[in-house]
Amino acid sequence: MTVAAPAAGASRSPSRFAARGLWRAARARIADAFEQEWSERRLFLWLPVCAGAGVIVNLLAATDPAVWIVAPLAALFGLAAFLVRDRRALMAALVALSAFFAGEILASWRIAHVDAPVLPRLFIGMVTGFVEEVDYRQTGARFVLRVSEMEKLGAPPFRLRLTTRGPPPFAAGDFIAAKARALPPARAALPGGYDFARDAYFARIGGVGGVLGAAEKIDPPQPASLSLRLFAAIDRARNTLALRVNRAIGGDNGAIAAAMVTGKRDFLSDEAREVIRRAGIFHIITISGVQMTLVAGIFFVGFRAALALVPALALNYPIKKWAAALAMAGACGYALFTGSRVGSERALYMTLILLGAVLADRPALTMRNLALAALAVIVTEPEALLGASFQLSFAAVAALVAVYEGRMRARIASAAEAGARRGGRGRAGSGAGQTGFVHSGIGGALFATFCATSATASFMAYDFHELSPYVLIGNPLTLALIEFFAVPAALLGAALSAIGLDGPVWAWLGLGIETIMRLARWIGSAPAANVALPAFAPWAIVFLTLAVLSALLWRSLSLRLMAIPLLALGLAGAASGERFDLVVGPGGDSAALRDASGALAVLGRHRNAFAAEQWLRADADNRDKPEAAGRCDALGCTAVAQTGAPVALVLEAEAFHEDCARAKIVISPLHAPGWCAAPLVIDRGKLAETGAVALRFDGESVTWRTARAPGEDRPWSRAPAPRRVAVSKPKAEDDDVSGD
């Protein structure tokens, strides 16, 4: 029997043709979207993203990148992009690579620029130097000392951050001598946690500690530099005003007022900090971008109104540009007086760009200006990208600018539609200016707040392991406080304080703060005011960040939809973060283990409150303080893990004999002897290599996470020196086992 051959192409299934058609259609839509982004010059917005990625890769690398390789690559890709500028897609990819390597160069330059010695170990001795900054507390003060000399140290740190128990007998700008106890800056308390040592390195702080006894003002060996004298004078003025505001209002309300007016926030009690944190309005005690913008706006409007009072100036000169220039100077002065932080720096950069656009007769509030502000931060302080302040500030402002741009496009489209109707029907259309609930009035404000909150949610969850569902209530209240109370009171009160007429101004500010604090307590006491979240898988924040950027920076819908799969991947990573059963701090003198109830309990003779708080938050535990694990004596502590394994924390060398024989897990800030028979030993030598460790037990297997990468050697995290370990057990009669 003869079988007829199938017709040509019949073997290709219809589904295959459909898939090819969908792929071609998707490619066409993406190509059209890319052309739209190119024509509107939106690709520029991704330039700081690429440069920022290079900065982050540099800062998180285990070793210093080779600049002699990175710099030629940046130049090579930049040159290649210029040569293929007619091929847009290829050019965009090459520019992105050039910006990435340029970001690595900027980070390396910054590291080299701020390099300064760090204390290698505990220091106790005399130290002399200039006081740069003083922050008064409810009891005592914290200050930054520009070190001149330290006893028995040939290369002292550039700065020390020290505390005093009582009121300091000195002010910023004084040269003092004091006996101090200082330690190297603390490393992260758990893998992926906040690394103070890295931040301290970029601030050129080589040690932290306290003053023993009383400090004494002495004559300096040489006069202070002009910049030190200038910033010391500013700090003295800030403290004078902060103390005046705090005393005038009193209590925690006075502390909040002092923080809002001067940026000095160390007066605040722990209870008040917890109240505003639970309400999701912790940013009221910082000099925020909103305050910076409002101050610049007040200066601009005030100067312009004053100039307009002179007809000869108003009619013959560009007083709007003059007012913009004067407002720029006023904004810079306000930033200097209130202390420079990343949030206020971003706002200052963007405000200067906005007012500069007025001088150049260009549109002011655009996403491009925000990108320029981000580039300014990347160039001047690239390390800020790893901080929560930068992430939250830029994400929130990008969302607000995106909403603003959407409103502008809606108004333009509405005006065009109305114009078309007028041309076709000879009368005004009823749709002019009607842009919907989310584009105007209260609805517009709530929608903008929702967008800003959504943009910052990923970073809040990653950095602080919590979300505040009622932030849509808290944020509008905060803005009302800042707009109607804080900013006018700060400017007017500071001006009137010179003649002693500032009392009513602070009373007005105190009234506003009292109202907000009552509402904050009500919000914080509501059910689920704070939702605790466990620590993310390390890669999750990368996809969540890309999802936020895709939703905000792209203008075409086809490219914005890329945010959906990126968000899905990020949420999957956030949900897959592994819990730990044991975490050991970098010093080895305290740990937290999961007890029989499944909750974390702290093991240690002296609790490290900051480390304990970090451990609880990473475990999605809302308790203020964890329970104590096991029992302690003069030699150490013992406990039993959830798995039933005995755990010993050895604080004195004499305990190694007994604990190494009976415990399955031995933890110690000392060097354990080589003959220690415990199956798992986490001692000083091990922690020097790993930093803080988090362990997960699964039967007999143990999964490790470490704060330090293998072979890590960075200026703020130097590789430990190799050590020799004795492996023979000493005899009982001449036992001289000693820890460091």
C-alpha cells in the first residue's frame, strides 16, 4: 500500500507558528518601546543605575578590584560606544558597561581618599586632639575627636568617636587631653547585617569608646585648620539652638523639636524612638528632603516677593533668577547648619539643580534632575549607596516624580482633547482639566503617598526587617507637621532667638509635635502596626530594586511590565531566606540560640543590646529583649540548643578542659586550644576569618553563613594574621592554657 507523503510544512504544528508569531510581536513591541525611550532620552536615567551597580560590586567585593584593569575597561567601552553610535542598542549596552566600570573607579578613588589607620586592638591610654563635633544626650555626650596623638601609637587613627558620662567640659573646636578606652569599630552582628566598621572607615573613624575620668582643655601644639574652625563654629551654634529648643518645650517633644530644627537627635529617649518607629514616622527626627525643599521654596518666594516690592527692579531685571540664586545660597547654608546627611544632600543637590533650571529657563521637576542628583552622590559619597538613607530617599522621590510626570502627561492629554473638541464643535470641551481621582486633590495626595510607600517597601523590609501598614496615615501627618510647624518654626525661631523673642515660636512647634505624638501612639498601638519580616536571601534585594527601577524609570508600558517578573523573583528570594538556629557575634563573647520553644535566647554574661536587637529583627521577632539562655558563672555560660546539643560559651581559659569534653558546640572570644575535642569550635581565630556566623542545623549537617567572605581583605576588614596553634594537651599539673 502506498502512503501519500505529507504536504510540505505540514509537520510544523500550529502551536509552533503561534509561538513564533508571539515572539515576533513581542520583539516588535520592545523595539518600538526602546525607540520611544530613546527619543525621549529616558535611557540617561539608567546611567546612575549602572554606575551605582559598579560602586556596590566594588564595595561588596572580597578584595580590592584592580584599578589598572578597571580604568582601561571603562575607557575602552566608552570609546567603543562612540564608534558604534549609529547602532543604538549596541551603543546603549556599551555605555552601560562603561558607566559600570566608572562606578568601580569612583569607589576605589573614594576608598583611597579616606584611607586612615584603624585601631588594631583595645586601646587604653592618653589621647589628645581637636573636638570636631559634640552631640549632647540626656546624660553625658558623644563627640568626635580629630586625633593629634595617642599614647604608644605611632600611627593613630584620624578620628575617634568617644562618649562622656557627664556634661562635657569642652565644646567643638577645643583641644583636649583625656584618658580613653577605645576599640576598633564593630563589625556586623550577623551575616548581611549592618556593618558599622565600613561606615566608620569612610567617616575616617578608627576607633570608638569612652573617656575615663575627666577631659582637660589644653593649648594646641598648632592652630586648627580653617575648615575645622568653621565646622566647629557651626556645631556650637547648632548645639546652642538645640539646647534652647529642648529646654523651651521639654521632654521628648523638646527632643523631637531639637532634632527637627537642628538635626541633633541624641536627646530622644528610647521609649519615644520606639513610638515613632512603630508609627512608621521615624524620619521626623531627621532633616528630610521635604524640609530642604520647603526651606528653599520659602527662600525663593520670600526673596522674589521682596524684590518685587521695588518696581524699578521688578520691571527691568530678572528678579525671578535673582531669587533663585539667593535661594540656592540659603539652601546651602541650611544644609550646613543642620548637618549633612544623605537624605538632605540628595534634596540639596536636587534643589540646586531645580533652581539652576530656573536660571537656565529649563523645566525644573523632572526625573532627569533626580538622576543628576544621584550621580552627584555617587561621585562624592559612593559608599552611601549601601545605606538605608540613600535607598529610601531616592526611591521615595523617584516615585513622587513619576507620579508628577504622569499627572503632567494626563493634563497635557486632557488639554489636547479639549482643544480638539473646541476646534471641531466650536465650544470648550467638558473634559478639560479633568484628570481623575488619582491626579488631583486628596485622592492625588493619597495615591502619591501609596506609590512612594510601595517604592520604599522593599528597602524597609530588607534593611529593618519590618513594614508599617499604617504608613499611609503616618506620612501625611508627618508632612503636615513639617509644612505647618517645623520648617516655619525653624526659620523664624532661629532668627528670633538672637533677640530672645523665640518663645512663642517653640510653643507653636511643641503644640504640633504633641498632636503628632498622640496620633503616633494611637497608630502604634493599633493591631499589626508593625509587621516583622525575616532576613532576605542576599540576592532578593537585587531583583526587588530592579523591579522598582523598571516601574519608575521606563515610560513605555511594554518595558514597565518587566517589573512583574523581577518582582516575582525578588519576592521568591525574600520568602526563601533561611532561619538560623545559632548566631555568634564577631567578638565571640555573646551568641543567640534557638531554645526548646523555638524562640531565640541570648547566651552571654553581658548582653550586647544592639546585637540582640539585630538578631531578633532578622528572626522576625518583635520582642524588645530576648530571654537569657542557660546559666552563667565566672568562667562562662552553658545552654542546650533546640536540637538537644550542649552549648558552652567559654569566657575564661580554665573552662576549656571541662567544656571541650562535654559540649558539642564551644564558643569563645579566646583562642581555643588545639586539643579541644568539641565537634564544633567557634573561637577567636575562627571568628577572625568568618566574622559573625549564623548556623542552621539539619540533623547532623550544619549550614554556615558568614559575615566575611573567604579570603576577604578590605581596608575596613583586614585579613587576619596567620596563627600557630598548639595541638598537644598540657599536663594537669603544669596547666597554663591561656586565651588572649
